[in-house]
Amino acid sequence: MTPTPPSTYTPTEDFVQNAHVDAAKYDVLYAASIEDPEGFWREQGKRVDWIKPFTQVKDVSYDFGNVGIKWYADGTLNVAANCVDRHLAKRGDQTAIIWEPDDPKDPAQHITYKDLHTSVCKMANVLETLGVSKGDRVVIYMPMIPEAAYAMLACARVGAIHSIVFAGFSPDALAARINGCDAKLVITADEAPRGGKKTPLKTNADAALSQCADAVQCLVVRRTGGDVPWNDARDRDYSKLSEGANLTHTPAEMNAEDPLFILYTSGSTGQPKGVVHTTGGYLVYASLTQEVTFDYHDGDVYWCTADVGWVTGHSYIVYGPLANGATTVMFEGVPTYPDASRFWQVCEKHKVNQFYTAPTAIRALMGQGNEFVEKCDLSSLRLLGTVGEPINPEAWTWYNDIVGGGRCPIVDTWWQTETGGHLMTPLPGAHATKPGSAMKPFFGIEPVVLDPASGDEITGNDVEGVLCIKDSWPGQMRTVWGDHDRFEKTYFSDYKGYYFTGDGCRRDADGDYWITGRVDDVINVSGHRMGTAEVESALVAHATVAEAAVVGYPHDIKGQGIYCYVTLMNGETPSEELRKELRTWVRSEIGPIASPDVIQWAPGLPKTRSGKIMRRILRKIAENDYGALGDTSTLADPSVVDDLIANRAET
Ligand code: ATP
Ligand code: MG
């Protein structure tokens, strides 16, 4: 048996002393941000350099049928100038981006702010040569190489709207996104090395472009130098065009509410949504949250392991850190290549201070054993972060003890593509953390717990329900690209007057918040409502279980029964006995009401490309309804689904 971990973890005295925000400051600033949002965000608006300073701060309506969200609406600025040019005087020779390639034998690159400026200006000039200007859409389909960041910033510099498509997506998914925003240009690379394998990006882009208008051009960056098909009518070689490109460029003057990017959500719950973020408010929010949540200080080396294809990569690899003049690590590879110690080797090599990753990676690495972590020197680490899914207390504790050596606060950041930045997270110098809890709202965020049936606000503590947000914040999405009705219907129609997150949550007896998963993932067993995350956590806490996904299915007597998909640790064998043992284990961890009705052994679980479990597909399988699996285009490995269907357990 593992010993019961402490229920709260307090940051060290040293950490608190040096933190940007301690407990007293959090309380004061939070109260101020709620009582006087205009005043608070007026002040925070000064974090960025404006070409024409704003006079208006906030102009927001959450009225269904008339939803409109504007921040700093009369100000003008340029995001690339804020992320690059304004740092040149003070930190031109400081490293902006540390690039770590897929193969550890290849050299890392240290790109200074001066270098970054030159590269971004060059690419901005190339974009303009290709006819890209203010308001045009550019799709970026790139490996995790510095040119991906240059491309984002070059778009921002000329005022074009980028839409990044994760390099793991298929030609069809890419085509849908190119056509969805009428892109003028696709920026890609010849090939994307990842985990020792190469994805033929240019070939994929060609397949996608065959489904798009002839006028769409394709700009190709050389990564591997491998041979690629070439079509002179459409394709442009970046290495040639950039050779003679001008090394300076005047950034476009953008309105605060001009779109900066479009980005599709993961598709965990249905058809992905083309989320639109704008310029001024987004940058203020990304920059503030990056500094405060991660307690970033000048000179720190900060690493977010996400891909720029996800919002986490937008806000916390590129825009937030660079707006703050930080040193940000960009990693091309995967956590398990060449072996399961890669993350930790990179931390050691670049002396990383803040490390930010996803529960799916933590669980996978935890399953590989501690020796991969313990052989690396992780003494530079000061803070750990997690994002993307609820983190099981078991994984949290492993992260804390083994990776963080018990001395690094963990920030469990809850947010969404839609929110642009963190909405709930402990602040590392202010809050004692609880494994699995997102703890506290960020400045300016007023979470409310609603009764799912009546829509009434549930006040007081030790309560559970649907999570909504009362008012707007600058980083909030403004619309769904080309479909404002869908925006209003998805987020503002079920609970009038609030932003509906789609997630459930619990506010515990101390007033701290726990995300219980998606509202759709709450099951009702004999009248008891429970989040599936709770049952999953109990299963993962068993020594033989690597990963688990739990869904409800129709049950004659209980209303809903509990169906569990369980992936065992490497080397464990499924057996009837183990099944019994797991049932008993969950009963003892949570109570008889949570006892699994069905346990299906799952060699793998269906996941999105960003590593989230797609429970809606598992629900269909449990319900014996495979006809309508819905949109599966964002699945990482569709063959997993066939296996699960073939081995479905009787209900
Ligand atoms: P779609 O909206 O298309 O179904 P998605 O919700 O997975 O996809 P994202 O915006 O990538 O798209 O993910 C946001 C969601 O991820 C949140 O709504 C929440 O369910 C989950 N999430 C993110 N961070 C956390 C966290 N720290 N704890 C718990 N859940 C989290
Ligand atoms: Mg979502």
C-alpha cells in the first residue's frame, strides 16, 4: 500500500519570499480585479506597448442573441513588435528561443532576440512578396522548429491571421481547415522528424491542397532537405525567397480587436470549433498569466512541452513568454525518444527552471519507472505545471515527489482553447496546493457553480455542479470563425448571462475548485451523481493500472452503470482475479456506489492528437452504439477503436 499523501502541499519559505505574488498580494489583487475590473485591466493593459494607447477598457455583452466582447477597443498595437522589437534595446543578446531538435545528437540552437528579429522580419517580407497582407488567412502546418514561431510572428507582423494545424493531422483535416478560413497561403516544411520517424509534411500538404482552390500558395521551409514533390505553379521555396529578403520590416498597426489567430479545439466532445482570438486583450492576458502562474523571473529558462498546434503552444511557448522577454524552450521531439528520460535530459541540458506538460505525458512516463528520472540532474527545476485534463492525484504525487524532488510547487492550470490563458490555477507562491485541484481563480475570473437542471447559482462551499464564468476577461475568444451563431449557442445559451465552460466542478469545503471533467462525463448511478474522473483516479491509484477511462451506460436498475476501460502497466496480465481486485479496490477507495459494473481490458485508449481521452467514443462503445461515433478526424490512432469494439464486454 502507498502511504496516504498529505492533503495539501505548502510552497517553501524561499519560494514564497521570491515569488511575484504571495498569499496576501493574491487576496488584494483578486479582490480588486473583481470589484473594479475596469481599473484592474486598465492597469494591466500597460504590460504591452501600444502604438495608439487605448482609452476604452471593456465593452462586453453576454446577452444571448447579442453577444459581443471587446477589450481595449480603440487601442492599436502590433503583437510581433511586442514580442520582439521592444526587447532589442535591453535584451538583444539574450536567448529568446532555445530550440532542442528531435535527435539529441544534433546541436541545439540558441536564438537571441536580435536573431529572432532578423528572422521574423525576413519572413514578414517574404509573406508580403507573396501578396499576404492585413486580414488575410495563413495556415501553418509545421514541425516544432524555430521557423514555426517565425511564421506566427511574421503573420502577426504583417497583420495576417494564422491558423495552425498540428503536423500530425491528416491531409483531409488540413484541407478542411484551409478551406474553412479561405487561406491564401499554407506554410509547411519538407518533412517533420519526430521520435526518430519522419512525417512527409509537404506530401500531406499537396494532398490537402488538391482539395483546395488553385490560388492557394504553398511556402516550403527546408527542415531535413529530403526530396519532395514540387509544383512550380503553387510552391515557393523559403530558403530561396528569404536569401535576398530585407532584414528589417515595419510592423503593421493593428486594432486591438483585429483577429490574431484562428485555432480549432481538440474535438474531444464533437466537431472542432474554429476559435477566434484577437490582438490586444489576448496578448495582455497571455503575458500576465505566463509571468504570474509560472512565477517567471528575468534570467529563468522556461519550457512548455506543448506543440504550437495547440493553444498551449500559442500562449505559453510563443506569445506569453516572448511578450515578457523570456527564454522559452521549443522541443521538436517526443518524451520517449530515444528513451523515456528525454524530457529530463533536456531539463538537465538547458537548466530548465519552469517545466509545463500534460497529464498524459506524466502518466506515460510514470509507467516507465523512476530510474529514467533519477539518472538526470533536475536541481535547476523550481516549478512544475500541468494542463489539458484532470490530473489524477497518483500522477500528481509522482510528479511532485520524483520529478520535483518535493520542492517544486505544481500549478495545475485549468483553461481552454476558448479562454486564451489560465482561468484557474494555484499561484505557486500564494497557495498551498492539493493534488488534483485547480484551486483558485486567476485575477479577474469569477467562477460560478450552477445547478445543471435549474441553472441557479449554487452558493457556499462543499458543492458541485456546472462551471460557468460570470464576466469576461481580455483573453476570451470573440467568436467562432464564420459562425457567430454557433459561438452564442455553444457558450451563452444553456445558462443565460454566463460563459458556459462545458466542464463540471466541485468547490470544496475550503472554497477550492476541482474540475470533475466535462459535464457530459458526469454519471448518475442510482441517483448519485459522480464525475468519471474520480473513478478513473481510483483505478490509476492501483499498482497494476497505467491508465483508465470511465463512462456511463444505460443500466436497467441503477439508471446508469459504470463501464471502465483499463490499460495495465507494462508486464501486468489481465485476469478474472485482477478484475475482482480492482472492483474491491474502487469500492474501498470511493465507496460501494462507485463499484465498476464492467471492466474491459484496453491495450490502448482513443485519444485526440493532443493526448486527451475521447470519452464520447468510449461511451458509444459501452452503449453498444457504434453506428454514430461522430467526428473521429482528430483521433491519434483510429485502430484503437476497432480493437475496443471487437473486445467489448457484455453489459
Ligand atoms: P472540444 O472543445 O472540441 O471538445 P477540448 O475541450 O478537448 O475539445 P481544449 O480547448 O484543448 O479542447 O481543452 C479544454 C478542456 O480540457 C477543458 O474544457 C477541460 O475539460 C480540459 N482541461 C484542460 N486543463 C485542465 C485541467 N488542468 N484540469 C482539468 N481539466 C482540464
Ligand atoms: Mg472544449
